[in-house]
Amino acid sequence: MKKAISQLSKAFFDEYGVARHHIDSFNIFLNEGMQRVIYEVEAMEPLIVPSGFDAYRLVFGKLRILHPVVKEADGSSSLLYPMEARIRNLTYSAPIQLEVIPERDGSKGEPVWADIGALPIMVKSDKCLLHGLSSEELVEVGEDPYDPGGYFIISGTERVLMSIEDLVPNVPLLEIPRSGTAEEIARLFSEVPGFRIPHLFERRSDGVIYVSWARVPKIPLAIVLKALGLETDKEIVEMISENPKFVEDIMVNIEMLEEIETQDDALDAIGKKLKIGQGTEYRVERSAYLMDNYLLPHIGKGKKLRPDKAMFVGSVAERLMNFHHGNLPADDKDHYGNKRLKLAGELMEQLFRAAFKTLANDMKYSFERIVKRGREPSPVTIIRSQLLTSRISSAMATGYWIGGRSGVAQHLQRLNFFDTMSHLRRVMSPLASGQPHFEARELHPTHWGKLCVAETPEGSNIGLRKNLALFAKLSYNTPSDSVGKHLKKVLEETTSGRRNA
């Protein structure tokens, strides 16, 4: 039995290693995340266009990442291996090339491949020169065959990105507030790539539910549903709940409509709450923009998705009512089913998004400056590749990340192999170590099999700095259309099985 367990353990580590979660996450960033950021920005549109054109923009196309190289003083370049980067205090990075397509008056010109900077490459990732090498080949290039990878080399220093623990996005969590006028609340973080907006649904003692999001203050539930296109009181009731026990609760909310009869009236009421001036028409237009773009952005943007957003808002209101009547328990924020980990790939995508948007703005400034001189600049000449490179390298060297978070990138501990293994599997909580947070620090039953139940530092960080269990495996975001496809297949197989029976 002992021999069998030993063989299974060896097989697990031979296949997954201790840093596979970081490597897989970074590979997803290389293959999908970077291109997703490029498509988000889409194009650079200058305010000043060259003479002879009515419209001009530079469209961003495909992205390609080369292998890590080092440029010598004489201008030559050669492949760079991690060991050489450590010895020579270099950054183990690879050039990034972007396809830039000039579009003049709607007609696209010849695409140009331009260098936009260098990206630090994770050791043992798909773009690393050590990827796929056998133990003998690793020894030949001066590398340790037992090195797990999963870290970066910045100016000769090994840096590892911490896994960041956060609450699950796009899911409302019920709780009883410790202060304020609300009796029950539902918190929700609506998140899309590069976008995260907190939402708050609160039920007060009089039964009225208020909705807040972004900079929009407390808006009564019925007004929000009316603004999303529900015309009659009957539609509002059906959208919230058809449970007869909730009729009184729903009617209390509908009474908040008062003189509001149409969708424009509801949007105007929201505009007045926001103190938007310049007339009714502008208030309605501005309020509609805020609802279409900042209310539940994970569902999508635009007028077409208003019915879906109304359905989501109604379902959260029903959960609050069930919670108030004791039909649902409060959600446990410390339950690990309500947590998600931000791994190296997602953290790098955040950093690359901010750096690339800065580069696009700099391109716009350089383009307009040259156009003022009466010339049409080449896409290659307006790109300062060092700008993106320095932004990324600086964040990874200091550990200061997007959103004001610090300590994200840390110097990899090499005291012994167990120390290195522990550091690669460390999990950080976003909670401040100076605050009590007693419940967050405690061991939770759902940690079993996911987090190490013994390893945590003493002192102020106890319980806030954790480590993944050695045999824990992480799953990654799966596109919703793929999930729907598999669910549909299972449903069809189940239905056909019943018919045959």
C-alpha cells in the first residue's frame, strides 16, 4: 500500500509539478489574454488627421511573441536562457510584435509589424526556451532539471507572482450588515476583463429595496426595473417573484413609483438623484448610458440586454426577500466556494492592459504631433517600445500592481527546495493585516484538500497568508458558451435515455 501511494504521488508531481497552476495560467495569458486586450483597445484614432483624409485610424490586429533574446552592445542579438539572465543580471523577456493596419477613409492599407516592447517570460512556460526539454538537455544548457519553474527573472532576480484570494465575482452574497439603516443586504462584484464594479442591494426595515452601483446612489428597486423597460406593475411583480408570500413586500416597493409612469420618467428620476442638470432630455440620455454600461456589466452592454439585467435584478430582490423571511441562510464569505484565486496569468493581463492603453495614448500623442508638421507618420516611428517594457518590468520588480495593491511580485525564496515550493504555492488575502478579521483568519472546513491546514505565518499575517495543499489542482475560467454546449448535450442524452426506457 505504501509503495502504491508513493508511486501515485510521484506520478502526480511528474505530471503537474508544484507550479503548474502558475504556468498554465500564464500560458492562457500568452495564447488568449494578450490578444483579448488588443481587441479591447481595437484601434488608435487621432483627433488630428493627415491632410487629404476625412477619417484616419490605426487598427490593431494580431499579436505575436518571439522567443527570449538578449541584445548586445554591438547591436547583435541571440537567444537568452534563464541561467544566462541570472548570471548577467538581465531580464528574461521576449519581444512582442503587433500588426498595425492604417485605415484611411474606411479603406485599409498594408499591415505593418511593429515592435511594441518586451514581455517577461515565465520559466517553463510555452515561450520559455526550457519548455519541453528533457533532464539531460536541461543539464546541457546549465539548468537544474528539478527546477519547477513558475517564476520570472527580472534584472537577474527571480520574482514570483502571488496568487491573490478574492470573493467570487458576478454572484450576489447575502449578509446582515453590522451598521447602517439596512436590515439585509446582497453584495455583488460585477466583473468583466479590465472592469470591476461593486453593486449593493439593501432591504430596509420598511421593506423597500434600494440598488446602488458605481457612483449611482441608492435607487428604489421599482424605479430601476421601470428604467430597464418594465412598463406595468404586473410585469414588475412577475419579474421579482410570483410567490404569494411576497405580495406585500413587492407592493411596498411598487409604491415607490408614485408619479413615475413611463421608462423616461424613471430614467429622469435617476438623473435627478445623480443631480444631472441641463434639462430632462439630457438627464434621460445620461441615466440610460449609466444603466447600459455600468449596471451589471458582466451581463453585457447596450439596450438589447436591458431585459436580462431586469431579470437579474429581480432575482436578487427575490433572494433578499427569501433571506428576510428565513427561507435562505446568510452566505458564508469564508466558504471557499465563494472565493476565487487570481493567478499569474490574470495578474499579468491586468498589468499588460494598463501598459498597452498607456502605449496607445502615447502613440496618439506622437501621431498628432507629427501630423501638425504636415507629414503622415509611419506606425513604426510613433511607437516607443520602451514605454510598455518599463511599465511591466517596473511593476514586477517592485511588486506594486494595478489597483494600488503591493507585494504581488516577490523575491523567490531559495533557502531550500521546500521553501521554494512553499513560496510558489502561496496565497495572499486582500484583507489588511492590521485589522482583526478574526473569522477570515480561522481555519474553515472547506479549506480541506485545497489549502494547507498547518502552514501559515505567525503574527499579524496569521490566517491571511495561506498555501495551496500539495495535491490541490486548480481549474480555470471556462467560456459560458462551452459550458452551455456541454449542459445541452447532457440534457439531450438524459431526455433520450428516458424515452428509450
